[in-house]
Amino acid sequence: MVDVLSKQRMINVSELPSEIPDFTSSYEPKDSLIKKWIINWILSAIAKKQIKENDILPKKSEISQYLGVSVGTVQNAIRYVEDEGYLTSKQKIGTMISNTSNPINTNSKSTSKRDKAIFAIKKAIIQKKCKIGKPIPSTRKMSEFLGISQNTARLAYEYLCSTGILESRQSRGNDSNWFLKVMPSISANELKMIESMSADTLVIKIAEDLKIILADNFQIGDKIPSHEELSKTLNVSIKTINDAVKLLNKEGIIITRRGRYGSILAQNPMSPVFEPLRENSIFAKAEDAAFYSYQKITNMLSDLINKEYSAGDKLPSMYDLSKKFDVSTNTIRKALISLEQDGYITFSRGRFGGTFIIEKPSESEKQQYQWISINPDYI
């Protein structure tokens, strides 16, 4: 191993082609353009013996700076190149040039979230009988339909664009950004790959084990143990427990609440029929409850400013305020942005920066609560 590593060379970013992709005059996604650019460079540079197998690619941050794009865009592009077998990433080493004489067979990395999403999207397109030349659902709608993140859906869509199945027409905010060019097919290899996903299989198995534990030891309305306790009981990672609990949440077996409420058993896991409980519908969605939380903190911050500060004073850091009000820094940030938009505070950067008070909030203009963690349909 040491001998192999000693022969590896780090490619300098200056060795990359001076002619970079034209991002301004193409409708194709940046990461797809960069993917083609990298593959063309690898093939050309190997043919000219400028680089060789196992040479290490420059850092993603260096490539992103060289191309004038985000690190995330470069990371996506490199993932695409890895998919085609021209690169291989190894922990603590970097991204290496692969054996380009047979690239497709050199990359045997495990299936990613994006790969699963690609399979699910292709299946959805076939089942919904989408028409060629017509728009398909936006990444937001598809992510909601499949229960995946919007970013994962976007990466899958962009991959399908690179393979010619979809076409991207960039018109932000429009549901018709993505159009079907060719009806996808699902190969036997893809089916085999999906069926052999050990991570998913484990999550499903743990979800079934959780059903047995809950049915044997808990009553409807009981609070179930923490994810950490369950991970120790079932001898799996907390992430696996999180994913299994999400499955049970989708099935309506448990209800997950924020803060000290935790997860509550809502249905008998062994019951063949699940009917929504009153409590499963009366509470507002988590996003709505979060909105209420930051609005409440906005009012509490207003009270704090009125009682303890004057115009020109500097407020404590977001971290200190989050400790004071026992909420996340993200909730504090949203509350402060709300006060900034109302003209009561301002943010300043630099060594002597921070959050400064412009004027004290008016008591009469204090925000009225729009949510009280209750679904408005039941008010």
C-alpha cells in the first residue's frame, strides 16, 4: 500500500485545460458541462502521457475557484465522472484517475441516494405514462411524491438530462423546467441493484422489529424511547433508527413532535387497518409549528430590546441568545431577520460587527401569533 501511494502524484490545478466551459450560453446544467470537460481532459491528457492512472485530482475547492463555480457544483460533476468510471474517490487519499481503458467496470462504489432517486423517478415516469415532449413534475413536486430531498431529486434530474432522457429548459419558478425526451427503461441490472441495497433492507427490517417492540411494550399515546435508546436496544446506528422511525411515521404508527414531546405511539403496529387519529390531524405541520416558534422568539426579542437596550446598543451573539431563550441559533436568526426587515436592527460585518439596534420596537406593532401549533382546520 505504501509503495502504491508513494507513486501517486497530485495534479496541479494549472495542468487543467485553460479553456473552461461556457456556462453563460448553454441551457445545460453547469455540473453536466464540467463533467464533459473533465472526461475530455482526462482522455486527452492520458493520450499525451501528461497524467496517468492513480494520479490525484486537484482539490474540489481549487477546481471550483479555477472554474468560478461553487464547490457543490464541482462535487456533483465529479460524482458524474465517477459514475462513468473515469475517476475513483478514496477516503484520506482523494479523487484518483481510473483505468480509462475500461472505465465503466472500474467503479464499483455503493449505490447512492441519487442512484435510488434515479430509479424511482424513472419508475414514476413510466407508471404515470408521461408524454414525450411534455413537462414532468418539478423537482419540488417529485421530491414530495417520492419522500426525498429536493436536492437529491435535482441531482437525479440532471443525471437523466446527461443521459438524454430529460431535457432542462431553465425558467426558474416554472413547473415546466424539465421535459421528457425519451421514455426511460428499467434494466434487469437496475432492479437487481435496487433489490440488493443493504442499507434500505436493514432500515425496513429495523422498522419491522420496532413494530414488535412497540406492540409488546407500549399503549397508544405512550411516549416511545429516544432514538439513542432504541439504537442500543437493536444494536444499530442512530441514523438507521431515524430512517426506520420515518417509515413508521409515514405509516401513521407514530407521531413525532418537536422538543420534549418526542415520538408518541399513535396506532397499534400489529393492527391491519390504520385510521387517522384526531391528534394526528389537529396539530399543525412541523413547519408551521416552527414558524410559530420563531414568531414567538421575535416578540420575546422585542421585549428584551425594550427593557434592556437602547438605540445604538449591540445585541449579544446569536449563540448567546439561543442559550438565553433555549432555542436553536437558526430560530434566533429568523427572528432577527424579521426585526431587521421591520427596521429595528441592522447587521454589520467585520471585526467590530454584530447586531445593532436602530430603534426600539413599538409595542403596538408586536407580531400577533399566526400559529399556535394547531391545524387551523380545527379552530
